[in-house]
Amino acid sequence: MDASPQCRPLTRADYRFDVVLAIVVFVGALISAALSSIAGVYGAEQQSSMGLAIGYAAVISLPLAFRRRWPSVVAVIVALAYFAAVSLRIPETFAGSIAMFVAIYTVGAWSTDRRRARIVRVALIAGMFLWLLVTMFMQATAPTDIGISRTGSFSPFVAVTLLNLMINALYFGGAYYLGDRAWNSALQRAALEQRTAELEAEREVTAAQAVALDRIGIARELHDV
């Protein structure tokens, strides 16, 4: 196992922050689902019911309260919920995208098993891109008489497809990079704090030795007198 020691012990403030984050994402998901349902993002007849949207909001948000305790488990739960939501046409995507970003970032920033952190993130990102490519292929080959034009090498449909791929690459790449950067920064801070503590201990030892030498010198002078 390629595990690294926990460089940042969790505090009560960390737990409170994660609980507040979960609540905020849950409320945001409910608002987003309600507005998306009214707007008919998937069409009034094709989108799922608000009951499923409420359940989905709970699944993607409540696990975030435990994201720093079990980062990999939370990331897998949120990713599977996001897959299911889009496949079932649940009218909510914005809060789910935020939850996905936070979950993947947390795996990189807080998972003590660095090998598992890499595997989990790569698997989730690869699965997301594979699912995205399959979805785009199905859209490109589905028969339709209306919508975005698909004709030409650089048709509007191809442009939208490339734009989606670029956005997702930046999205997942940013979550991966920022998570690793947060972990490395924490390791550097922990090493600096440890070195500072060692220097302080050495200074105290040196000061104690200097006092002892002074006492020995005074004792010798008194003996000579």
C-alpha cells in the first residue's frame, strides 16, 4: 500500500464545515431541481418527477458531510448518483456538478492512501468521459428532424460536442490537480511544523547545556577560591 500519514487531523471546525456544506448543496439542489423542472430542461414529458429529484438531492449532498472521513466512498456515491440522475433525466445538474467537483477534489486532498486516491479518481474520470462519449454518439446517430444541425465537418453539433469535451476536461482536470496540490501543500506545512518543533527542541537543549556549563564554571571558580 502506498499510504501516506494523515498530515491534517480533523477538527470540530472541519466537521461543522462539511455538515454546513452538505446542507447548502442539498438546498441548492432542491432549488435547482424546482427551477429546472419548471423550465423543462428535458422536456415536460421526458423528465423525471420531483420526488426522484428530492431523493437525488439528498444522495449527492448528505454524503458530503463525511467527505473528509471517507473521501473515496463519498466520491463513488456522488458519481453513481450523478450518472443515474442524467440517465433518468432528473431535472437537476448544477448542484450535482458542484458535488462531483468537491468529491473528486476531496479524494485528492484528504485520502491518506495515495494509490487508492489515484485509482478512484482516474476510474471516475474515465467512466465519466466514456459515458459522455457514448451519450454523444447516441445523440449524433439518433434520428431527428429538428435541433442542432449535424452537417459539415465543423457543424454546430460538432462544435457543441467539442465544447462539452473541453469543459469536462477542465472540470475534472481542475478537481484532480487542485486536490493533489492541497495534499502536497499540507505535507509541506506538516514538514515545516515538524522541523520548527525540532529546532525549538534543539534550542532548548542548547540553552540547558549552556546553563549547565555556566554552573560548572561557577562551581570551579568557587572551588578555586
